[in-house]
Amino acid sequence: FAPFVYNFAESLARFGLEVVVVTPLEEGEESVKCEGLMTIYRVNTRSAIFSILKLVHKIKPDIIHVQAPNFFSCTGIPAAKLTRIPIIATVHRAEVAPVSNPISIIRKLLLARFNGIVAVSNHTKSLAVSAGVEASKISIVYNSCDERVFFYGKDKEVERKKHNFTTNDNLILFVGNLIKRKGLSSLIESLNILQSKLSDFTGIIVGEGEDLGELKSMVDKYDLKSHVKFYGRVPEATLSELYTAADVFVLPSTSEGHSVALLEAMASGLPIVASDIEGNRESVEDGVNGFLFRTGSSKNLAEKLAIVLSDPKLKKMMSDKSYETYVQKFSTKTQIDNYLKIYDSLIKKAEN
């Protein structure tokens, strides 16, 4: 299942909750195993409703929490209603993004069956309202990241040497899926423009996706092979090293709920250069912990990158502010405390 779901469940367990994770199984025997502080059940998708109902009767949870509701996870709704256990859903972006009928009607009916909806940003809340959720039913709890892996203060030079970068390299990092929504064509075009402003820079692109071939063709077209490295998907430990090694994190998306990669970068103390869209504005204070650039403008993106990379004092100030902002607004403790308040409120309502 998705890493952010695993990390969130593990965080709940570390804060003292007994956590059971249910995840879909396409083929094979249903199974249960203890993994760290959690118990993980793998449930066959073909019999999910019955398997989850049986499981709920067995473990008798105080609350059922659905992350990123989809067809599989919404099969938990009948179990919650039949056992009178409160059920909530966290929506990130895609689950409430505009869709056509009849999917929008079905989605609205399903979302109405949750006792509460948590949105990961104000932008996601506005999408949820447009999808038909009552605003009064929605709480906002920001995403967080695994602070045991992503943190500020590690030795930058040590991590650079591991990946064959030098002290003088200006390292620009992107992490995410290589899809249209992430705006990577703007990033490649901005690196082409940046060639006339900086001589020593490398764009590090971490992730996989359907646009990889197109992006590599753009790199060839602009003769950027010596300036761009595609890393594919990497383990968390390697990703942490790259955040530490980098000088700036870039997020050129055309749409975001609340990017976990952006939070990982902030927790690692990186200045941010991000597109000026609603999801990003809730993390990036323009001119403080980074810059917001005109969405889709490769020229403006190149200008902002050049400003950060050519001013060591500004870069250091933005690094410090990035980490401070993360700790103040997005720490795991803040996230879990907010969820515990929501859980407690819904459980008390159910008891009454």
C-alpha cells in the first residue's frame, strides 16, 4: 500500500494507539501479520465487504479511518454502519477532484456516509465542498513526513560525495511522479534557460511515470545531458541523502493537494521554488522559505532558481525558515494531535 498510508499508521502506533491496517489483495490467500507496531490484514478485493465486516466484528475498533477513499476502502462503510462505529475519510486531492457524472453522483453519496471528512489542505477542502461534502463536516489536518528519515542538519558534503557531486555543484531536486500534472516540461525548459545564467548546476529528477521518455527527449533537444540526472524510484535512505545533498527543491505542479515530497524537502531544510497554486501556497511563504513562480512559466522558474542558487546568504536563510515552518505547522506531533482530537470527538458522539 501507499508509503504515506504506512507512515501515517506507524505514526499513530508510535503515539500509543493500537493500529490495524487493512489493505487490498488482488490474488492469493488473505493474510495477517504483525509488522513493527502494527497489525496488517491483506483482504481479497473480491470479498472485501464480507471480509472487512468479519474483521470489524473480531477486533471491535473504536474508529475506522479511510485514507484516500476508493472503491476498495469504501467497502468499510457498510461494516461501520452495521456495527455503529464512527468512520472518517482523509481526502488528499484526486479523491475529490472534478469528475463527470455518474461517478460524481456515486462519489457524493459515498462521501456523505462518512461521519467526518479530513482534508489535507484548504485547497483540498474547497475541492471536497465542490464534490458535494458539507463544509461543516470537513476538518483540515496537514500532511506530515517521516522525521526519522527526513531531517535538517546532516552533513551536506558527505552526502554529495556519496553521489559523486562536488562542493561547487548547484543541485536542483525534484521528487514525484513523472506525469503531466507535475509540470516537469516547465522544469526542463527552465533548466535550458538557466544554462545562460549558471554554469555548474544539475537537475536531479527522482521518480517514475509515463512522461519519462518525453522528458528525456527534451533533455536531448536542449543538450542538457550533462545537467540532468534521472534517478527513477529510490529507497527512502537514498532519497534522504539526495534531499541533504541538494541546494533547492522545485515543485512545478499545475495542481497539488498538499505535497508530501515538499514536506520532506522542508523537513530536510531545503529552500523551495514552487508553482503559485493553492496547495503550495499553504507551505511556501514567498520570499521567506522559498519562492512561488508563475505556474507554467519556465522563464519565471529559471529566474527564481537563479536567485536562490546565486545568493548563499539567502539560501541559508530560506533553508532555516523551511525547517522552522515545517516544525511549526506540519510536524508529525501536530498532525497526530489533531487527528486524536477528531477521533475523540467522533467517538464521544457515537457513544451519546
